[in-house]
Amino acid sequence: MSYKQQILTILLDKYEKSQAFITGTSSRRILWYPQKNAIYSNQDPYQKQAFHRSVFSLKEVGVIDYQWEKFEEQNLIKEIWLIVNQESLKIAYQTCQRIPLDQRQQAMITLLTNKMSQVKTAWIYELYSNILEEAQKKGRKWRFEYTQTEITALCEVLKVLDGITETSISRRLLSTQVFSDSKYFEQNCQQLLLSLTKRYVFDWESFDLTENEKLQVLGIHSSPEIIYFTGPIWMIFKNQSKVDWSGFTKGAYIGADSIAEIVEIKGSISKLITIENLTNYYWYIRQQQEPGVLVFYSGGFLTRSQEAFLRKLPLANVKKQVHWGDIDLGGFRILVQIQKILPQIKPHAMDIGTFDKYENARKEISQEYLKKVEQLITQEAFKPYQAVLKRIIATKQILEQESQLW
């Protein structure tokens, strides 16, 4: 990068963060003090002369101006500032071979808007929608630290995930399908996907999930997913085979890849209970299981395979449908997610009475976590649970589901 480009890159970075960029007007100059920067301060005399020639050249074309240090004319430059008008900015960007921030912003908005219009999967739509909502609210203050190339690649990944309805896809297979390279996704896109979903969709911090478990929620697996359930159901598969699961009273399992092969699930179900934590799931089927009850382990946020399994269950006439989870942010978010699939499902042991009963087992929460609860309580989907959410705010505590076992 030439001295001209280095100088203008520094000044344009400052400009794009300034009021002059955001509002179009500002009385403050876009200043840089070169002596505070190694680009200038560590130079030998010959390099300093080359730097000065670049400064003179930029001043001649009206892009910058500068001032010498007092008593150091022709030796030390005190400050350089950007000339902010349409023509000088155009020259500055062209010299740096840089696209102006407002153009980059608009290109990103156009890309995401087009992608969002084609999406069927709820969380992918929410991701696009929340990014665009943030961009609209912030206007020229909006900063999206990812390049068009990075986001375009990620959009291709999301397109594949959006096309998978009842199962997940292998990470290596996904990478090969999109990039013709089995490791490209893991090396270049995985952290970006997890970072964006954390910022705009999922509260990953509320769950003790590994990266692989988070990816599983998004429909990407490194090893085949297992669905855990126990109860009086039997399944009919596309190959006409039938499996009766009612005898597996200590827990049954099916590979997620088999969900798409199920033609029909039948059963004499009197009650459905979905359980967030694996410890509680096993405790329930060993200590509390009753005839006619179907128990389903949800884990964290439901994966698309789990959603597909729940949709196939014969629950039309099952009046008792409950979810048992942590009394915290994650617990209620999972409950609301399940309610989108099973609208009749109600919370079990997630009320104020349970919260108060296990007072000595509750955990303290941070101020940041508290703010998230305060934001959640205003959302329409969480209004039925305002009482217990307000108790979390008042006590600054949460109750993990496992604590109810002892």
C-alpha cells in the first residue's frame, strides 16, 4: 500500500465514524496526527521525504490539507486533515480503491432483502429480518463488520439449510455442496454463522452448549443426531416396516435421518411432556412415568429434526401437553419455540410457586443477563409468563431444572 493510500485509509476510517458522514455536516475537521503513528514517526529521512511528497501530491488535488510542526517546517508534519466535499471524497476513495461505506451498506441491505424474500425457515428469516431492522434503525450509523464476500458465502450456506426440512446435513457434505471443499465451511464460515445467530437470533449464552450442539440446532451435524423419547407409540415407515416403541420403558432412540422415512406415528397417548434437560428426562422416565404418557427430550432449542418428529406425533386429541424446563431465559424461549409447533403446550413446574419452593437452589445472574430478561418481558409471546419473569428480575436469580430433583 502506497503512502497516499495509507494516509487516506486512516482519514477515511475516521471520516466514516464521524458526524460529517452520519449527518452530512460537521464543524470538526477529520484530523490525523502522523507523529503518533509508526507510519511516520519511525521513518528514515529518505522515507520521510517520500511521505512528504505524497502529502504534497494529495494537497495539490484538493483531497487533504496539512500543517507543519512549529519551527519544524519541511521536517515534521503536525497534522493532516481530510477535505470533506463530494469531489474530494470521490478522489480519496478512488485513490484507495475503496467503496464508500454508504454504498457498501446499501449493497448489503439489498443482498439481505433479496435473500429474506426467498426464506421459509423461521430462524433464517428472523436472522435476515433482525439485521435489516437494525440497519433501518441506525441509518448511516449502522456498522456491519463483515464483507460482502463473507456474507454472500454465508447466504449460500443458509440457502442449503433452508431447503432441508426434516433432517440435518453433515458439516463436510454442506461444505462440499456449497464450496466444493469439505473444510471450507468450518474454516471460513462456521464462526461467522455462530456469531450472527448469537447476536440476532439465539441466546446461546443461556445454554451450556458446545459448538457442535449449536450447529445441530441450526441443522448442521458432525455426527448423526439422536432423538430421545419414551412412550406408547408405534411407527410405520416407507418400506412398510412397523416398530412398536411401547415396550422401551427406560428410553427409546431413533436416528434423525430416519424421521423423513416415517409415514405415520400412531399411539394411545394421554399426555405429552417435553423435558429440556437430559438428567430430568431420565429421572422422569424412571421415577414419574405413567401409562399413556409420551416423554420427549428437547435439549436446548429444538433442532429441525426434533421439530419434524413432534409434528408427526398423533396429538390432535391429547389435551394434556406440557413442557418442563429451566426457569430462566433459555427455558421460556424454548417453551415459546415449542408452542409454535404445539400451540396447546403449557409450562410444567415453571411458575412462581416452583421458583419460591427451591429458593436455596437458585443461581445469581449478571446485570447483563438481567437486561435480557427485562427486554424479553415486553415481547407479546412471553406475556403469559410475566409474573415469574418479574420474580427473576426482583430476585436477580434463576432456577435450573436439575435443582428440582433434590
